[in-house]
Amino acid sequence: MIERHMVTTAFDLPGHRIERSFGIARGIIVRSRSVVGALGASLQTIFGGNITLYTSLCERARQDAYDRMIVQAADLGANGIIGMRYDATEIARGITEVLCYGTAVHATLLV
């Protein structure tokens, strides 16, 4: 499994040398809001502030996409990911795709 400190949005890993690139690793998840969740979130909008039901849904979707990207990179033989990004697209009303992607690399510690 790829360790958390070996994933970065930068294009290098400080203290490491990129020895090999395996190309893009990605994780994708498609989520929809439930009717109950949408109703609960609608009630939260009446009072304003953070809509916790949607916040937690978004956080779960991003974490799932991230986890899938990590698995794909590890399957390629990588021990790190550089240039990691998130993207999201609404496919249909209430249905959102979340994509997490980056370059899977093998990096060695500089001595």
C-alpha cells in the first residue's frame, strides 16, 4: 500500500528521487443523493451554515476515489503518486462523478 506521505499535489517528492513513472493512476466513483439525504439537507439550508449531510457525502466520495487511485497505483508497482488532483462532474441531476488522479511513480529515498 502507498503511504500517505508518498502522495502529493506537487510534481516531486521532497527527499526522494523519481526513478520510474508508471503513467496515470485514477480512481473514480459515481454517487447520488438519497431522497432522505436530500430532504435532510434541504432542512439544513433553512438554518444556513454548513450543510453537514452534503459535506459528509462529498468527503466520502473523495475518500473512495482516492482509495481507488491508491490501489490502481500500487497494482502498477508504484510506491508514490505525484501531481494528484480531484475533479467532479455532475452527470445528471443529483448524480456526481468524482475523479482522483495523479502520476504513479517509483521513488527512492535520497541519502
